[in-house]
Amino acid sequence: MNFLPLSSTQIEGGFWGRWQIANQQATIPAMYKQMADTGRIEAFKLNWKPGMPNPPHIFWDSDVAKWIEAASYTLVTHPNPGLEALLDEVIALIAGAQQPDGYLNTHYTVVEPGKRWTNLRERHELYCAGHLIEAGVAHFQATGKRSLLDVVIRYADHIDSVFGPGPQQKHGYPGHEEIELALFKLYRLTGEKRYFELGRYFVEERGQPPHYYDIEARARGEDPANYLFKTHEYTQSHLPVRQQATAVGHCVRAMYFYSGVADLAKETGDASLKEALDRLYGSVLRQMYVTGGIGPSRFNEGFSRDFDLDNETAYAETCASVGLFLWMQRMLLLDLDAQYADTAERALYNGALSGLSLDGTHFFYENPLQVNRQREKALRPPHHRQDWFDCACCPSNISRLIAQLGSFIYSTDGESIAVHHYIQGRARLEVGGTRLTLEQITNYPWEGQVRLVLSLAQPARFALKLRIPGCCRGPMLCLNGRAVELTPVKGYISLEREWQDGDELILELDMPVHTVYADPRVSADLGRVALQRGPLVYCLEGVDNGALDELALPRSATLEALFEPDLLGGVVTIQGEALRLVPTAPALKPEHAGLYETEPPVYMNVSFKAVPYFTWDNRQEGDMAVWMREI
Amino acid sequence: MNFLPLSSTQIEGGFWGRWQIANQQATIPAMYKQMADTGRIEAFKLNWKPGMPNPPHIFWDSDVAKWIEAASYTLVTHPNPGLEALLDEVIALIAGAQQPDGYLNTHYTVVEPGKRWTNLRERHELYCAGHLIEAGVAHFQATGKRSLLDVVIRYADHIDSVFGPGPQQKHGYPGHEEIELALFKLYRLTGEKRYFELGRYFVEERGQPPHYYDIEARARGEDPANYLFKTHEYTQSHLPVRQQATAVGHCVRAMYFYSGVADLAKETGDASLKEALDRLYGSVLRQMYVTGGIGPSRFNEGFSRDFDLDNETAYAETCASVGLFLWMQRMLLLDLDAQYADTAERALYNGALSGLSLDGTHFFYENPLQVNRQREKALRPPHHRQDWFDCACCPSNISRLIAQLGSFIYSTDGESIAVHHYIQGRARLEVGGTRLTLEQITNYPWEGQVRLVLSLAQPARFALKLRIPGCCRGPMLCLNGRAVELTPVKGYISLEREWQDGDELILELDMPVHTVYADPRVSADLGRVALQRGPLVYCLEGVDNGALDELALPRSATLEALFEPDLLGGVVTIQGEALRLVPTAPALKPEHAGLYETEPPVYMNVSFKAVPYFTWDNRQEGDMAVWMREI
């Protein structure tokens, strides 16, 4: 199976429609302004000279590339001549920065000339190249223009000449993975096998002894053991991929790497790669927050160990959840198993989407599951959405994901079509030998009903496969008004029949409020409960609920889902009765009473309101908690 | 009131008897060996030359001084000619290191000659001097020998010439307080008013503008703002003492400072100092663990903010609890209020005593209230008793406290006698004009009965004041077999009458097992409960209870106290029924089930056993928790 090209899908209205509009109208311009103001665009003029301030940073190129990718994808669904012209301008600058041999990197061209490809372990040359390639592919697909595509093809050809198994070539691979999946994309677009082979080389060579980063460090005259993270696990290069069983190191690197490995497995059918990916997936699941956030630690921006999921210090980078989504979607092409789609959906609606403000102009880099501003003062500056970051990977990552979301909804192999996500809009494709339009009308995830209407040029036999989200307990399906018995296989119902023009399916996904409990080995969540409805994980904000630490949810609590059209742009909240600890009024305590009493605490009944996690910190700043104490 | 001199008291048998014996027989020799092995003794020979390894460290002198103080105090109650001879040897070395002008500091004499007194903020010259003075006083009191006393008098005279308000004098004060209380001690022993005045100068000058540490830094050619902690709060020198309302900075420094301030308040009767101390006491209470540990943060070894009392990362240095005891005892001399004795007792039996292994040879520097070795690997090395520390302040501190404990049990003003602590042994004193021996027979804190027998040369009228510990709810008292009505004033019952030889009091302190709840503002303890019996706080160890995170205590649990003669040298344990979370067996779960379920967790009944906190980590290494989740 393959996903539909973005141009064959359209998201309209519903939950995601307004995000796509805000993306082009607010997020893309806001990011451009930040990039221009910080010198990232200007850098491609190569005017920087030693001694000048603000030298081009090693990852600046990737920010511009990801912005081009995001902006281009928005043009597919929302044509915008002004934005297209701006893209042309930026692309002309980039083209002008390409060196005669095809090399293209602002930092190494002006700041460290002569040091190209000498520190793959820590610098981001191949990472930036990968994002430029993805941008070139996206821009071509969106506009049909080859202006950036030809540039990145020349750059890819140059990289292909430098790296590989040949005796004169470097046997290295990127410290920050990304170029692998980009090369596979370029191969699928151009049919040029060399890009596939180079992507495969980067995947297969990774972690082979003797370790390239050690060789490379010695060549620089450095002790290979003496570097920041002191373990090749940080870059997932500690072992060849088939020997990896545990998700380790920097999360975003890991997600991009596993995505590239999944692409390779898809192209080659190599079962040993799929087996490795499933082992790594199991490991990620044991290290994943309920929000689909991964990476608890700011220290390595990465994995630590199973069940280590502190809520308050959670790093859970937006990019890591975006990367998890991208990897999980690729797993669906290897194995139509709804568990991957469930995880993709969890990351999408919670840990990734939380990275963007409702108005599209402010961002989270870190996505903790609990914030107590009084305590936090000691840990780090108050957690609040920012308009930019020095290390600005997250804004463009959530932006490019939203822009291309349509391409992840459906996949087809020509004989069948699978619906992975319930998102209002339309898809056009050819299946069972006929042209088909599939329309989804749904208010998912706010409501559980999904209407699917098929328009066919002529009747045709094919299988339509519908994912039943893992959180549904009693889904129901009607075909042209008649109930269909549901027998999902790996989470997908397959309806194989001769379809007629106008056939209508109504899928009713039950959307109760779930209380969620973590595995007891997650000590941070012991005795605690989270609330989830459909794919949305909820949280409590201080602005609705006052002091959050003192709230506890009785197991018997009745929980009600309520649509509030005027709140946060219109959201379903979860409301109910909770208990609030009643501290003894200080005035009633003896002086110097101290903190410890032998009387158990007293609780009073209070109402509480939970909002979707992705909407938090869009009103006044304050505290937040996903996990409530259960009583 | 004043405490009795150590030589007028004797601890025999009971809870503390074996600690005092282990102290002289095991702890004192173990510490001496460590000091000799690490060069701390040898350092006084002043043989170190630039370029040699292991230069005398700025706080080494204090380790030796505190060892002398501890060893000397043990001689008062347990004569030991061998130890006395060893003391003579060490003292001869120290005397030999004294400079012609009286100065005495190994580090500055051989490592940084010429830099004396140039960095009071960060170096420990006056701190080491203070401990040497305390050692000289203790050695004289214990042996009658002036060998060390005369040395420290010469050193005190030298310091008195350097520091003070005079135009040629330095207007500084110690970065690490200690010398203040030592000078007051030296004054009380010698009657030499100059030492009192110098101690008062150090207290009163502290924090006065312009700030001495800034002046001193500029004199060194440094930016006064550029130092490790970047706030004078770290050294409690941010404000003059009477303006201080919040306990801040390094905890041990704070405790020694407040002790010195209490000494000054006692000598001068200055009510404004007592008021400041009470404000600071209130602040300490809001930052104190249930164990009497203070200082949650390894960062500054000190205070952070009210209610910030994480159990797992708790620093709670042994020295800080020793210091809290020393300060609280001094508060009793300003105001006979049992709240100070309650806090002293809490620190003594829990946060301080936990610093010493049952055999007297291993030590805790940090005293966390929860240890999970699996999690801890990421935070710091596994927490386990050590035989020494590079920064070795804690071993000698708990040792010197145990050695002089007898002097803190009773105080008298000649007209009355107050009993602050229930410790088996004997005291000899003069009160109401007659010589009296007061004998305590008690197994406190294991049992609640205390027998007090008075032996008088002749009948005498005086008040006998008995502290009722704050945790007792229904104490009973019999005088010569007849019940006495109890009307405690500030926690002390006062029995004023004409006492006869052979009068016998039997005090029955109720010793139920208390469940203890923290103020809800202590978020680390929310929904949790601790167990306490008498002054002893209990904990659960992994060796008795398996995995601790999964245990929860039902509010209805029956808790039983049981003496176990063969456990940990004989302790009362607390036993009962708890609930243990039953994780789904991994084999029964679908692969890739993930961590999150919508079914509430299942618990099973299990027995648990809690042991006194001070006894933990005396068997096999493992997990520990003071606070259990309540269910």
C-alpha cells in the first residue's frame, strides 16, 4: 500500500480545516518573519565574514528548508500566489548559495570553510541536506517547479559522490538522522536508484564496527571518547540497526531514523528490518507518555529507561511526537495494524498538536504533563508558549505536519483502500479499476459519527478498510442504512463488495470519557488517573480549577462531556465533581504548628473542568496537570 | 536556665547507652583511621610543599577538631587512657602547627601563604577556627588539660586582633558560621569578655551594608557579583540578623548561625534577637521534613522555599539535623517551650541519628526519605552508607552529638530543674540549695514509661519540670504511687513542692502508632501517610516489603507495634495489612499493549513491616520509603 499523494486529498472544515487555514495564514508568515529577523534567510547570501556577529548556525538551513516544505504543502490545498512568489525568492537565494560542486550549507561555506564533512557525529550537515531535499520534493509536488528540486538533486549527487562504500569515499552517516528518509523520497519522485542506494548505505552502515565517529574524531586529532554524550546510543549508532532492541538516545533522531528504516523495509521487503522496528516500537511504548510525548529528559532530549515518565520535568519535545507520527504512519504501510495508527493518532492530537497555539503563532518546544509555576521557578523558567526558539526545529515541524496531513489519511494498493484517520474532507483515487471520490463528513474527534460517501464513475469491486480506534469499545456501522456486523482484523474492518455510486457508510464510534490508568511501574502516575475521550487526552488548567495539587478524583465520579462553543474556539470539555483538600486556615492553627498532623486531611466537593491537552496555555498563564490523584 | 555540664550526667543502658559505647569503641577509631589515611592528621606537620599531591584542604582542620571534640566528650563518661594518649599526640601536632602570631590553619600556612583572611565568603578559616576552639574547650572539660585550650586561646586572641570595629581591623565575619557559638563557649569557660564581644561582633556585623564580601572581593580584584551562589542568602549575610524572617541558604551554616544568635540572646537578654529567631524557626518548620531533615536541595545544600520537600531528591544533610538539634536546645534556655524540644527530638532520633550505622562505622551524608534504586541510577549513585566522605563533616558531627548528649537532657536555674529528654541515666546537680541525684529508668522511645527517682541529701523545695512530648495525647503521672493532675504549661508539667529523698515519679507516655499527614501544600506528600510512634518516624525497606511503590495503606488499616529483639539490635517495628497493586502479568498482556489502560488497577492484601527510619540501610541494600500512598 501507499499513501495518497497530498494533491489527491482535501481537508475541509471539521477539526483540521481551521488548523490548515491558520497554518498558511498565521504560522507560515510568523515563522518567515522570525527567520528573516534572526538572519536565517539572509544567511544564504553568504555575506557573513569572520568577525561579524550572528554567524550562520549549523542548523539554520534546516529551519528554512522545513518552512519551504510546510509552505509548499499548504499551496497544494490552498493556492496563494503571494506565498508562492515568496517561496520563489527564498529558493533563488538558496540556489545562489550552492557551490560549483553542488555542496550547499551556509555554515560550512562561510564560517568553517575547509571543514566540510569532518564531524558528522555532532554537526548537522547531512541533517540540513535531508531537509533541503524534502523541501525540494515538496516544492516540486506543490508547484510543478523544478527550481529547488534541481538544486537538491545536484546536492544529492554531490553527497552521493562523497559517501559510500568506495575506497575513496567516506564511510560515514549522519549524526542527526533525516537524510535517509529524504533520499528515499527523492528516489520515489525521480526513480533514480542511486538515491535509494545511498539512503540504504546510510541505514546499513550505521553502527558497524569500527565506529566511523571514532575514526573521524581521531582524524580531527581528538580523543574519540571525549564528547558531549559519551555514548553512541545518543545517535542510535551504537549497534547496526538489526541488533537494536531498545529505543535510545535523542528522540527526534531516533524517530527520523526509524522512519527511514521503515521506508527501506517497504522498498526491500526485508523482514529483519520490520522485526527490528517492532522491537523498537515495543521499547518506545514503554517510554511513552499518555500524550504520545517521548523523551522525559532535557539532558539528552531523549529516551532514558522504561517507565521513567515524570510529568513535571517531562521534555516530550514537539518534534519527537511529530517524528513518532511520521514513523507510525510508515509502519502502517508495512503492516496494516491499527496499533500503529492508534499511536500515530495519540501523538498527533496530543503531544504534537500541543506544540502550536490555537492562533498558530506561538509554540511549545517542551510538552510537560504537569506545570506548577510555584515549584517550576526552581526547575526552569515558567512554561509558556513562545514566539520562537534559538533552536527552532519545532515550529516548522508541526507546521509541515499539519500542511501534509491529508496525505496520511488514506492508503491504497489499487485493490483496496484503507481509511486510517477520520478527518472531514475528500479523497480522489483509482481503485478496483475505477475513479473514486471518497468523502468524509465528520466532527471527529469532538463527536464519534463519521459519514463516508462514495462517488464512482462505475460500480467496482474492492475492499474498503476502516480503522476502529483502539479506544472504542462498541463501534457500530451502517451501510446504506443497514447495520453491518463488525469483525475487525488487526483493528481494521474490511468491507469487500461491489461498490455503487452513492453508497453511504455511517460509522458510529463511541466516545465515552475514559479514566486512564498507567502501568504501575510508571511511578509518577501511581494512584493517579488521566481523562481521555476519543483520541484526546485532557488536562486541568489552573484558570478553570484553581490550585491543582489539592484536587483528587473519586473513583465513583460521574464525568460528563460537554461541547462549549465559546471556549478555546469550541471544544468538548469534561466536567464532574472532584474533591478538594481543605487546608486548615493558618489563622486557626497554633503558631509554629509545623507541617505534620495526625488527623487525616479533610476534603470538600467541588466541580472541575478538564480541557483537551492540546489547548492548554491558550488563555491566562498558569498551572496544568494531566494526571489527577484518585481517591 | 543552663544545661548541666556533661560531667554531671551519665547515660547508662537504655536506648542511648549502646550508642555511646559504639561511639567510643567503633566510630572514634574508624574516623581516626580515615583521617590518618587521607592525610588530615599529617597535614599539621606542615610538610606539604607546592607540587606535592594531596594539599591540605580548607576544611580539613575542622574534621580533626570535631574528632577531638567527640573523642574528648566520650572520655567524660567513658575514661579510656589509650584514647586520651592518642588525643595528646594529635594535639601536640596541632600545637606545632601554630604560627608565632597565634594563627593556626594548615591550608593557608602551606598552600596559600600570604592569603590569610582574604576570602571569608568562600573559604573556611574562621569555621575551622571555631571548631578548634570547641575542641579545645571540650578537651579541657574532659581531661582538665590545657594543652589544646591554650593553643586555641592564643588563636582566638590573634583573631580578636584581626577582626573587629577598629580602624585597622577587618570588619568581616565567617562565610561559614560556627566561630560565634565557639567564642561564646570559650567566654563561658574562661570568663574572658573579649571572646564574647568578638562573637557578638561577628553576629551583629553580618549583613550590614556596605557588604563586606563585596569589599573583600574587590580587594582581590574580582567582580563581587561573580561567585558560585550569586546571593548572600547562601551565607545568611543578605540582611542583618534582626531583619531576617526567612531561613535561607546553606542549612548547616544557618543552624550554626542561629545557635550563635541564641547564645547571644541568652547572654544579653535582647528580646529582638529572640523575636528574629522565632520568625526563623517558623520558616524552618515550613521547610522541614517529617524526619527533622532540612535542606531539600543538593544544589545549595540548603533551604529552597516553603513546602518544597521532595522525598527522593531530599538532601537533608546529617549535619543540618545535628545543627537543628543544637539550635533548638539553645532555644529552650531562652524560653521553656516544649515545641523546641519536640523539634530537637525529631531531628535527633530521625534525621541526625540516621547518619550513623548501627555498628557506628558507616555514615550517611544525605538522608532522603525515599530511595528507589532503579530510578536513582539516573539521579545519582545508589544511596548507601559510606565509610567516609571527601567532605567529611557529617561523621564527626553525629559522633560529637552522641558523645555530649547527656549535657542536653536537663537544665536548671538553681531553683528548678527541667527534664527535656527521657534518656536512661543519672544526673547530679544542686537545686533548691541541696545536692540532688536524679535517676531516670526508662526504655524510651521503645516504651513510654519513665521512672524518675530523686536522691537528696536533705528535703528541699524546688520545681521539677517534665516535658510532655507533643506526640502524646494522654500522658499520666504518679508521684509516689498517687496520680497527679497534669496541667502542662507550654508543654512542661511543673511540680513545685518540698521533695524528699526517695521520691519516685512514674510518667506514662502513651505510645500509639500515629498516621501522620503533611500539610497539603507539601505536594510531595499529598495523598500519602507516614508512620510515627513516639519520636520515631518509621520507614519501609525493600528487604522487608519488596517493591515499595506498589504498596498503599488503607485508611482503615490496623497498625501494631511489636518489639523484635533480634532485628536491627532490637527495635519496635510497626506491622499491619496494606494493599499491593497487582500488575497484569506481562505474559497475559497483548504484545505492544502499552502502558495505559482504562481499567482501574487491582490490589491484593499483603502484610507490611515498617522499621525506625534511623535503622534503614543496615541490612541488605535496597529501596526505602517514609511516605506510603494512602488508599
